[in-house]
Amino acid sequence: MQASANHVRSLPLLSKKTIMLMTFGNLGVSMAFSLQSSSMGRIFQTIGADPTKLGFFFILPPLMGLFVQPLVGYFSDKTWLPKLGGRRLPYLLIGAFVSVIMMILLPNSGSFGFGYGSLAALSFGAFAILFMDLSSNVAMQPFKMIIGDTVNDNQKNYAWSYQSIWSNIGSILATLLPFGLTALGVANVAVKGRIPDSVIYAFYIGAILLIVSSLFTVKNVHEYDDVEYAKYHGVTNEQKNEKKGFLELLKSAPKVFWTLTIVQFFCWGAFQYLWTYGTGAVAANVWNTTDPTTAAYQAAGNWFGILSAVQAVASVLWGFILSSTHPSQRKMAYFGGLLLGGIGFASIFFIHTQYPLIISFILIGIGWVTTTSIPFMYLTTALQGQNEGTYLGLFNGSICLPQIVASVASFAVFPLLHDHMPSMLLISGILLVIGAFASFGVKEHLTGVAK
């Protein structure tokens, strides 16, 4: 399954402008995910969720991704619908449409009179987050597969870095929206059990940008038809007619698929705790409150949004650095980025004032772009065109399973730490440092990649 020299030469070099355009639509999908991840803890605690049970709600998104992305990859490998964009883009359109509906429903979980902490309110929120994440996963997967389908191996560092850059610009917009809307006079507090208007309107704006950026992608991306795809990827008729199930494909996956999976386990477990406990950790350490009904807690929620934007800006800037690195430099970039991210996580535990947290989140941003880009540089270099979408979908298991394990573990770990949210982020730091050292086990063959 290693990439051959012929495989590298067969795909044409693309202009930088083309690569920037094909990755731009990831901005809108990222906004959906960022609004979800940065606001979930705040939303569910505001409508009355027990803090010790937050992990349950955070299991739902990765559970959806675990099943949905392999299926999108599998079926899109066998799809060709030119009137709807081609092979991958029809799934983007479907996912974006459903995600927009869920982005309208989720922040209104407390607006239908279900009652604070009621089963109805929490069930409605769980339903909305479940389907929002399902549809967002359907919309996100095509962006990963398009790079594998169309980008020469020599340009993959550039393409994956720009994928992350647009993604993090979307994250910046998403995380700044509640703060910016508050500054414009939109209410940042509400009656008990209701989500503040600053959060609700942020989701509405994100939904609009998701639709606009998705349509922009469909207009500007050219997907190869079956004949072109087979020519550029060296896929024979015999290979096209092969029928392999998920288990068979996993058995024949390149070794780098599995060594990356080990690293991913530690990385994504770390970030799962950031999304689950980040707002609460900032509120506890800096605002000295754990009560989500207070104005102090909601102020901490807005500051966490600012910190998330700082993280995203740092990711964008580090992404530009990664875009100019040679494939031979990936190993040290991988180790260094994860190590810095781990230091950033651990530092939150020790900080009790507002502004030093900016440094922590700059380091976390470096860890984030490292986690979301370098593994795909490795993997798409190792894969050939056949079943590439399916493999990328299966690799999503290395993102989702760690999040599920971390959430389940939190039911035991969080009480052991006396429900202390900053301690959970110290665990995140330890996990990411372990991931940094595990990255030395990732090997790749750079045969055919220009030096």
C-alpha cells in the first residue's frame, strides 16, 4: 500500500490558488464543529445537566463520527453524480443542509418550556447534538477525500496545512461570535434554563456561513470522473471491481495507519477533555464559580470563547509554517507540536488569572493544528487511490474512539478528582505529552517525493 514513484507523478501539480479554493469550504464546516465544541459544556450546564454526567453528552458526537465517516468514504468511493458535483461533493451538500437545521435547534434547547434540568430538555439537547454531529461529519469527510483524490504527494503538506488554516479561521469566527455579539449589546444572560441570545445568534450566523461556504466549494472544485480518477491513481479495472469489506481493508492497511492510530489515541483524548471541561475549568480557576446560572460563569464562557479564538489564531499561524515544511521534516514537527500542546494544557491547572491563559491556548493551538494536519499528510502519502475514501473514513475511528474512551473514563476519573475541572485539563496535558513521544513510532517511505 505504499505510494510509488509512479503514483506521485500521475497526479498533476495544482496551483496554490486551486488548492486554496478547494479547501476554503472547510471554513463553514469548522464553524459548525467549533460552535458545538466550544458551547456544548455551556449549553448543557445552562439547561441543567449534572456536571458529573457531562461526559455522556460528549460521547454522542464521536459515536456518530465513528460510524458515519467510514460509510461516507465507502459509498463515495463508488459514487459518480456529475449533476450534484461528482464523487464526494453530493455528501457535502446533504450534510450541510441537515447540519444547518440542527444548528438552529441546538441552542434553543432551553427555549421550548421543557424546564430546567428536565429529562425533556436534556433529551432534546442530546437529540440535536447527535444529529448536528452526524450531519457535520457527513459534510466534513468530503474535504479530506478531495485532497487525497486530486493533490500530488509533493503538495500534500501545503494542501493539508491550508485545510487546517481555513478550518481554524472558521474556529476563530465561531468562538468570537458570542463575545462580539455581547459587545454589540446582545444579551449574554437569560432566565434560568435558557441559553443566552449571544450563543443562539452565534449558531444562526454559523449556519448561514456553512451554507455559503459549502456552495462556494461545490462551484469551485473539479472532481475527476471514473476514467480520469483511474488514470491519475493507476487503478486498474481489476482493482475497481474488487469488493473488500471494512475488515479486509483494515487487514491490508499500511503500517502507518496503525502507528498513527496509537498517537491519535492520546491526542484526541486530551482535546475531548478540553471541550468537556474547558469552560468550567476557566470559571473555577479564574472566576471562582462552578454555578452556570451566574453572570460570572457566563463571563467565563465568553472568555473561554476568546481563548478558543486565540487557539485558532495560533493554529492558523503554525499552519503556515507547516505548509512550507518538507515531508522529511514531518517527524520533528509532529513531536514538537504535540509537546508544546501538552505543556499548554498542563499550564491551565496552575493559572488563576485571566490573561496568562492566552499563552496556554497559543500552545494548545500549536498542538491542535499538529493533531489535525500531520497525521493526514502521513496517511494520504501512504495510500493509493483505490478505496482511499473508505480508508480515510476508517481512520476517523482513531479520532472518535479516543473521545468515547475519554468520556466513559470521565465518569470514574472526574469524581476521583473531586469534580475539579482544572485537574481534567492537567490530565489532557499528560496525554498529549505521551502522544508526542509515541509519534517517534510513526514511519513513512518518501519514495518518489521530490526533495
